[in-house]
Amino acid sequence: MNSEISDAGGGLTLRRIREILDGEIICGEQFADSAVGSACGCDLMSDVLAFTRPGSVLLTGLTNSQVVRTAEMLDLKGIVFVRSKKPDERTVKMAEALQLVLILSPHPLYESCGRLYVSGLGGCQDVGRAGDTCHAEPDSAEPRHAELDSASRDDGETIRA
Amino acid sequence: MEVRNLDSAASLHYTFDVQGGDFGKAGDASSRVKRILQQIGAGPEIVRRVAVACYEAEMNVVIHAHKGKVTLDADLQRIAVTVEDEGPGIEDIDQAMTPGFSTAPDSVREMGFGAGMGLPNMKSCSSDLRIDSVKGVGTTVRMTFDNA
């Protein structure tokens, strides 16, 4: 394994990610020196929303505007569009406004992820720090059910910051 | 938009319209909600939880309903997001809460949604989730987020 990341961490810069992927930065060049500590490769945005750590880079085969919206909600730093699929102009403009770095990788999703992984960039679950995802606590394996009644249960409760 | 931090007595209330089927604007309301919470000085962790849950709920309106609205209420102790729509309603809420269950069409799945994780995501991001739905009328999702 040719990890470029020291044990002390620090991650890979988005510029280095572009190099590893033989890719092209199409948006956010001025932010490409910021580092990411983890990555997620996924085409299911709900899974991304559930499991991706803030500050990560997302690799995906989708190019619609919802990919950028998903990155926005999670405070991701960049998106890699695999197989060099380019998002439309409106989506790129949205990413520009959010100061996101967009990278085109000529490689398929699996190979793009693999190149970054062997360079030392881990996944969002690698560290096992669930508190770093958007969730307040690790999700239960059991599906939880909605409160169906409208009765007030704990509306009076306040929790201090 | 006014930029300020909430003082101890203040609360805020915003409402945003959501158009069913308009995937170009899907997420706009959640984006506004997120920016408002950042501007009032809410912490990044709770802002992310609210943003993710609100976005999932907003996407459900765009995917399934004719129209809807997102309402944000916030004070120092608690953030509440209510998403109500006029649409087909949810036939079986317990089933809809099961990870992986979805009635979304393939066109929505091709956009990366409709994987049956929306309601479970809302549940895990929020402190409390309540769903009221009437078949053929619409659905109201109420979420609260404790600031802790």
C-alpha cells in the first residue's frame, strides 16, 4: 500500500486527488489546496446523507444538481464525477456559489475509489467515529417507527447547548 | 436577509414553498433553512442534522406530492422543521419507515433518491419525528432538533 497519508492524518488535498485520478478540476480551483480526510463512493444520495462525514470528498457517477445539494447539506469539500461525466452549467454554477471543488475523473467509480484508497484516503466508516456524521448517535440496526399520535410527549423539554 | 445571532428571548419563523415535480429547484428550501441556521449562529453539527432531514423531507414532497411547504421555527433551545404537502399520502407509515422500502419511480432512483432511506434518515437526524398522513390528501412531517 502506497499510502501518502502519515499516521498523524491530514488527508489528501483535492489537488493531489486530481493528480492521482489523472483528472481535471472544473470548478473551485482556488479551494483545491484544502485537504480531505475521508471519501465516499456512492450513487445513492440518501446513503451519502446517512453515512458520509463532513469535510469528505464524494465520488459518484451521477451529475445532476441533487449531487451538489447533497454535498451542500453535509458540508463536503469536493465532488469527483467519474468516467469524466460533466454536470451541466447550472449545476457547476451552484457548486461555485458553495465553494465546492468539482473534479472529473476519467476512471470508473470502482477504480477511482481504489486509487484514492491505496493512496491512504480512507472511507467515512473507517475511523468508526459515528459522531462525525450528521447523526446525533449511531443508527440502530432495527428500523425505528414514527410517532403516529399527535399527543404531546416531551414538548416541554428543553436541552441546554 | 437579516444576519444576527438570536438573543435569549428571540425566536424565528420562516416558510418556504415547495413545488412537486420541480427537480431543478429541489433542495432550495433546505438550502435556505441551512443558511438561516448558520446565520443565527447554530452549531455545525445541529445545522447538518437539520439540513439533511429537511432535504430528505423536501425531496419527498418533490418526488411524491403536488405541492408543499417547509416551515422553520427556531429558538435557543430547539429547532423545529415541519414539512407538509398536498399529495397521495403514505398508505402504511410503518412500512415507509423500513430502510429500503420505497414507492418512488425509476426516474427518481436514477437521480440517486428513492432508495428507501429518506424517512429513516429523518428519524436518525432528528430528536423527534412525527408523521400524520391521510391517503389522497397529504402528509405532514414534524421534526424537532434539540440543541444538545
